[in-house]
Amino acid sequence: MSKISSTKRLFSVILSLLLILSSVPLTLTAFAAPYEYGYLAYIVSNKEVTIIDCNTSISEKCTIPETLSGYPVTKIGDYAFSGCESLTSITIPDNVTSIGDGAFDNCTSLESITIPSGVTSIGGRAFSDCISLVNIDIPNSIILIEYNMFSGCESLTSITIPDSVTSIGDFAFSGCTSLESIIIPDSVIRIGRYTFSGCESLTSITIPDSVTSIEDWAFAACTDLTNISISSNIGNYAFYLCTSLESVTISGNVTSIGEYAFGYEYWNDHLIPIEGFTIYGYTGTAAERYANNNGLTFVSLGEYISPKEPTSEESSTAEPTTESPDFAANDESVVIDEANKQVTLPAETGIEGFKQLVTIGSFSVTDAEGNALSDM
């Protein structure tokens, strides 16, 4: 009898669960089936087309159409053209606003590509290991250069970074062995880890004052770099193995310089100071401390004077510069107290003369008895 009651209770519990589950609406996610257009595969979602794949046997040139299935092509998906090793050039329509992670990764024959001005997002590794890519223009709609975006592009000789970019990500140009020079716009505030590491042909680079952080290994093994000026905090090994680097000039506002940031080379399994390496900086700052701690030559540029913070009075809106009446400037009986911004008129000056001085900027005007204009 007890066994039957237990069975009934179990059955009752199962039935209750089934009733509860049956009352919960079941939502099924529908995945759009891919379509094909030549070598391309794409999907349509929300009346927009995303290129999701390309047959790796594609050769030479590829032109992505502006529309497919009657809808605009707006995205190139993650790894869509990855491994298309025979692709030499590609034309992207102006409708495209997004290029995904690894979209053209390892397109080893890709020589040129034009990114439309409407593209606002380019994913990490988008052009990594495109070893034949010689140059590329990044549109000024891009804010972030993502990680590894151009890493391993060993034929890339120059690149223009637009002044819309605020951050250059980790490994972004790592291993671009033919890159000779680059100008970083003053919109950039961060240079990530290993960003330009291994750019062995890089001879010069301009780092603007806007950059607040040069992170670990950022320019490591840039063996042709000869000198540089820095006004931002510097991470560990930031210029490690820059064996041609003869000197650095460091601004007085730099407060942190990481371990072995510069001035060292690797010799017989040991780190040793580069002979003749010189640090130019300000007395009593991080530059001098780093030089002293590492046995490097330091040349002082003088005492560093921190920029003066403007007082509330100095930062206020400029005052009007209306000229005072002639009699106020010439009559010795008129007292002008510039420090307290007050003008005192002689007793014989009538109310009309007093009113003439209402236009003297922010000066308060009183008569000889101290009566203000507002009281008269």
C-alpha cells in the first residue's frame, strides 16, 4: 500500500511539472540560410546583407556587389575571406559599415584594398598576415585600431592613421618589417602592448603629447629606430632591443618608466646597457631617476616647472574692454583702483558725469561719498 502511494505521489509530481512546462511559451531561434553569389556566401538579416564566407579558390580580383537579393551589403563577417591566398585585390561597396574579426586574415597575395569612408568598425586581425599588402588608408570614421589588425603585414611600407583614432591596440602593427615611418595623430591617447614590436625598418616615429600611455613592449625590437621624444608614461621593455636607438628625450611630466624600457641590448644571454646611450630630461624627474638606476648617461634640460594651474579669476571670462571717458583718464581727481576694480569720482562730478562711467567694464563706480550708481 505504501509503495502504491509513493508511485502516485511521483506520478503527481511529474504531471505537475509537465503542466508547468506546457504553460511556458517555447521560443525557437530561426537561423537564416546562407545564399550564394559566385564565390561568396551571404545571409540576409533585418533587410541587410552580411558576407559570411568566400571560397578560398577565388583568384585575383573580387568585387563585392552593392546589393544582393535586393538588399544592401553592409557587413563583412568574421573571417569571411580568411585564407583566400590567391586574392590580389578587393573592392568593397560604400554601403559597408563593418568589417569583422579576421575578415581578410592570411590573404597572402592581397596587394591593395580601399576601405569605404562609411566603415565605422574593423575587427581584430582583420588584415593580419597579408604579407603582400603595401599600403592602406584607414578612414577617419575609425576610432579604435583593434588588436593584431595589421600584424605580420611584412610588405606594408606606410600607413596613415586618421585623427579620429584614439587608441592603437595590442600587436596592431607587430611584425610589419617594412614599415619605415608613421605619424600618430594627436587624437591618440593609448599605444598598446607590442603595437609596433618587430618593425625593424622603422627609423622615425612622432608620438604626440596626447598619448598618456606607451604600454609594455610597444616598440620592442625596432632595430632601426635612432631617436625619439616621449611625453607619456612608458611601460616595461617598451623600447627593448632598439639597438640603433642613440638617445631619448623625455618630458618632465612623465612620472613612470618601466623596467628595461630603453637603453639595453641582449648580449651573451645577458642584458647590457647600449654604449653611448643618452637620456635627455629634466632634473629630479623620472628620466633622471631611470638613468641613474640603470647606469645610463643623463643630460639635464634644466629644472622642470609644472604648468601653472589657472586661478578661478584667471580662468574666468575675459572682461569687456570699453574705453573709459576722457575725463576719467586725464583728471587726477578721478581715482581708479585697478586692483579692486573701483572708480571713485570727485564730488564736483555731477550725476551725468557719473553715468558716463557705467561702461567701464566690470569696474564698480562710486562718488566721493561712496554711493554706487545703483543707489542713485
